[in-house]
Amino acid sequence: MSATSYDAYEGLNRLALDRAGQAEAFDAIGNQYETAFPHKDGQLASGTWLSGELPPGSRILDVGCGTGVPTARQLGEAGHQVVGIDLSPGMVKLARDNVPGAEFHRLDIADLRGGRLGGPGSFDGIAAYFSLLMLPRAEIPCALGLLHALLRPGGLMALAMVEGDIDDFPIPFLGSTIRVSGYLREDLRRVVRDAGFDIVGEDSYAYAPASTDVPPEIQLFLHLRRA
């Protein structure tokens, strides 16, 4: 059994309970998210890379799609078939309103097991911008292993995390509390390589959100290829 398999993750039976607070927080945040994070230069640049490296009409999974802006909209406008997932029903509704040409589902990343949106190799590309940081560190390799399997051989993934040596740590976030995890960049590189990805590009951005209760951060963007 692979160390990156969800079947090996001891916290799997607690996922629904552990996620409830996260989903409720983002339901409460709603459109405030776009106000607090108005500048997404790194995410847009990474989305441009992902979109441009894939042929038109590629099927791309947007993990933790949020409001659908900017990523699902950006990829859809470039002519790709976008499938977005998010645990927050409020975010899914906003995404459907914002990007009517894409397909959105209220799903946890763990729900992708068993072919819910397609079997192994069913996506040409994956975008995971600041979604895996919502998971405990013990789960992140499992999630990466699952996403690796969903990509076709040679498929591409754009991953963004916030740099930090933290694990399932509670932080205030736009009037709610969420739990986040992070890695120092060399540790993040190791984790993605262990999951079967080659790193073909990397960028980092210093970012200070508009909201005073969200601390400044270093955003790491990795551009990956399924090995």
C-alpha cells in the first residue's frame, strides 16, 4: 500500500467532522474573499502557464475553486474544459454564477476517490491554488497522490501553498477561524517529488492581504508534471 494512498491515512474516518468548520467559515466569508485578496498576480501568472502549456480544450480540475475567480474563469476563457470542486456550498454557488461555462461540484478532495469525476488519467491539468494548505500535513501526501493518479501521463499541475512550518494551525481569517498547514520550500519540493511529480518551474511572491486580520505571507507556486 502506497504511503500516499488515502487508504493509509488514519484520519480518513474523521474527514467529514474535521472539515465542517472550514466549509462553514468559507460560507460565511462569501464575496469578502475577493475584497480581502484583490491582487492575485502570482495565481494569474501560474494560471497563464498552465493554460498555455496545455492544448485548447484540455480538461482541467480546479481543486478548491472558491468563487471561480480568477482561475476557473481564466482557464475557461482560454478554451479549456474546467471542472471545479469546493467543500463550501456558498463558494460553489458563487462559482457557478461567476463562471457559467464551467462545471462545479460540492466535493471534498477525498471524495474524488472511486472515480467521482473520472478515473485515473482523466484530467490533462490540475490547478490547486491554496487548497491543500487547508489539510493536515499527514493528509497532504495522500491528496497529492490522488491528484497524481487523476492526471494523464505527462499531465500538468499548478500548486500554490503559503510558506511556513505549520501543521493544522488555527488562524483568524476574515472574521472566522480556519486551520492551515504549510512547509518550508525545500520540504514542499520533497513532498511533491515523493508524490511522483517533476518540478518544471517555481515562483514566490510576498503578499500582504488587504484585511488587517490576515497576516502577510510568502506564496509559493510550483509548476509540476506527472512523472
